[in-house]
Amino acid sequence: MKKILLYIAGLLIILILLFLAFLGFASIQEYKPAKEISLLDFCEPDTLYPDSTYSVMIWNMGYGGLGANMDFFYDGGKMVRDTRKNVEKNIQAITSYIKSNDSIDFIMLQEIDFNSKRSYHLNQSDSLARVLPDHVGFFGINYLVDFVPVPLKSPLGEVKSGIAIYTKYQPETTFRYGFNVDYSWPKRLFMLKRCYLVCRYPMKNGKQLVLVNVHNSAYDDGSLRTDQLQVLEKFAQSEMLQGNYILFGGDWNQCPDKFRANFDQPFDTINISHLPETFLQGWKRYFTDSVPSNRRIISPYERGKTPVTVIDFFIASPNITLTDVSCADLGFLNSDHHPVMANLLLKE
């Protein structure tokens, strides 16, 4: 019995040492991006014109791994990743849809994988570049971990993912701005390092169009989202003081304030969160209430039964008007989000 106990104790010590070594390695490898990263070394920017209309699309691609057949363990489901065949099929369908809308001037995307186990290490930016040859793409990495150890039975593994802006017009500057990282060690080693992506375009009237791609936190108690909104509001107010035109678009992971659903599907009220009414007062939110932009992935999608919501939308400064706002109902076939499109008029 004594030998058995010694053996068990020795084994436990080895496991603890291995675990500590893993945390040490993860700490050394932790992604620690600077608060501001320039993504544009040089350029001859294109000039945009007031009283002109431009088109824009936002879409969370779900890295091609969250099609209608999927649930997801983070949302209470059981699955970790889809099959390679399905991921490839989803990416093909997503990029084909984007190609069919390649006349859109600004395309802001979230959850693009560059090298992740969950999407079989496919570089999805390559697929996008092939269907958008007339656009230039800028990327902000927000998830870079060598090995995500959960769930224990089938770890998520390596993740390299981010957000992007594809634009027909050459910006003057493009920056990745990092949000504060509030997760404590060691959890923060394996979590996203959220950011927002900003492209600036000179305008004929001496001002700038400031295009902002956002993808705010989802899996938190609300404190991270609150902090991120404070950062975005401070940024926006600074830009407005300069008379610039500012358009936010992306996945906010919360509904517009005072949102009321007008679709014939169950509204997702599980841990529901709304944008505060005090956020950027006087700025208009642009969305459609008749088509959901996101579905809950606690189980495979079933129209009429799966809870759905709107968390993908635009917020524009008062000197911008958006028209023809639409959300394409694709049945959540290839992503757990739908694309949202609009035209923007830059007022003189």
C-alpha cells in the first residue's frame, strides 16, 4: 500500500509540474500586441467626396465553422469543431456570396481564421483575396494562442484569427487599436485580445471618413463590453471634435438600445444585453428589425425554434445618413451570423 501511495504521489507531482510548465510556456508565448499598431506603411490615399454615396457590408463569418448544423460548447452545446469538408463548403459559400457583392465599397468582416485548428489551418484571407481582387485588405489579429486547452476531451488547440476591412479606396492610415485586457492570469493566456480596426480616408472638404470595424466581447459578465464602449465613445467624441465622419460597424455582441424584434422567430433573450441609451447620444443606430443577424448556437439551427437576435449593426455620426439598410436572410446555413448591408451618404 505504501508503494502505491508513493507512486500516486509521484504521478501527481509530475502532472502538477507538467501543468506548471505548460502555463509557463503559455505565459512566455502570450500574445501582447501594442495598443496601437499601424497596418499601412505607405500609400497614396484616395479622396472621398461629401454628398456622395458609398456602400458598406458587415459580416461575422464564424470562421466557416459555425454553420446551421453546428452547436458550440462555449454556448452550452457539445461540439468543438465541424468537419473539414463542412468548413471548406462554408468558406466557399461565404466567399461566393461576397464575390456576388464585390461592388460594395467597404466590407468589414469578423472571425476570419488565418491558421487555426478549428478551421483546419485554412488561410481564409487567401480565399477572400481571390474573390476581392479590386479591394485591399487590412487585418487586425484578436485571437492568437498556440494551444487553447478547453474543452479537455477535445481541446480547441491553436487559434489565429481576427477582423478585417476590405476597401476599394486606398486609406490614408489604418490602425489596429487594442482594448484593455481585463482577464486575470492564467485565463487571459487563452482568451481573445479584442481590438477595433480603423481606416481613415481624406475627404475633399478637408475632413476624414473614419471607418471602424468592431467585434466586442461575448463571454463576460458585461464589464468588458462596458469598458470597450467607453473606449469607443472617447475615440468617437475626439473624432467629432475634428468634424470627421465616423461609421462604426460590426458584431457588438449586444442588441441596439430599445430594440424590439419584428421577425417571426423566437427572440433570443438568454443573457440578453442592450447597448446603453447613453452611448453616443444623438448618433443613429442602423439595423433591420425584420431579419435576425445572429442565432444562438446551443443547438443546430432550426427555423422557428432556434432563438435569434440582432447584434450586428451600424452606428453613424450625425453627418452620415445610411439608406437601404438590409440584412440578408441566408438561413444561417454557413455562419451563425447574417451579412448586413447599407449605403452611406456623407453630408456636406
